[in-house]
Amino acid sequence: MNSKALVLILFAAWSAICVHWYVCVIKEACEQRDVGGAVITTDGTEPEPISAPAEKEPPAVQPSAGGNAVDESSIDRVQLSDLEDRVIINFPYSSTRREDNNAIDDYLTRLAAYLKSSGGTVTITGHTDFVGDTKNNYNMGLQRANGIRDILVKKGVSKTQIKCKSAGESKPVATNDSALGRYKNRRVEIRVNN
């Protein structure tokens, strides 16, 4: 073998090692492949342990003592309810923050696990009551939807699996003439797309 061929082979091997190091270590973009029941990683590391079996259905809200209806005495706090085709998170007046609520956190954790394992998508729509102007209400609804999206992303869901939108004040589910009605209208609706 002449020296030019040896230099070319060494250069090719060195280039392959550098590319592998850049992709797997720097960019952390190496994949895992399932080969005959064994998981093989392309970067040579041990795969993460396999967790519990994935949920086959989107998670439902865990029933609370009050059921899934909105608690009229708690309209100053965030509440969670489950309808046939969506989950609703209601917000206090002028709030975009999902307060610390174990039921909501538990639901979002289970939803994130479902979305990660199934590869499914979810649509999050923010809504408001009619207090304030239309443009601000649209923005408030979008901020509410984006807030829930950000929680799911922190739990490992890809942003590409989540669609956020706002209906602002345009789709009320209750009258805006009472505090309870306005509370029911200040909501985020989460729909899992099948």
C-alpha cells in the first residue's frame, strides 16, 4: 500500500470519528435502534431503562371529591374538568399562570407521557371572558394556551406535537353576566388529536 492511500484511509477514519463525536456528543442527535429485541444506541452508550408500558388512550382527569364540575366557591383558583372530547382548565380573572394544583400537574404529566409514547398531537385553545378589549382578550387566551404548552414541553413533549391557538372572547360557554359565568369562559381547552 502506498503512502497516499494510507493517508487517505487515515483521513477518512479521522473524519468519521469527528463527525460521530460532533453529532452524538455535541449535538446529542444520535438515535436508538431496536435490533432483534435489543436496543442499540448509535453513540455506544447504554440506553435509558424502559419505563412502564405506554398508555394506549389519552389520560382522563382523575375524579376529585367534587367531581368534574366547576366548584362555584373556588372561582379565584385554577380548576380542572373533563368533558367527553376535551379537558378544560379554568383560570381566575386576568390570570395566565397555572397555579400549583396537584390534579392539573398529575393530568399534564400523564398527558405528556401519552404524547411522548404515542407520538400523537394535541390542540390547546385559550379563551377569555368579555372583560377588556377584543385584542387583549385574544392575546390573553394565547398566553394561557402557550403557558400549558410550555409545561408539556418541560415534561418532554416536542413543540411540534402541540398546536396553540386563541379564541379570545369569541366562544363563551356561559353567560358573561355573572362572576361564575365569566370564570367558566376563562379557560384553556385541551384536545388530544387522534
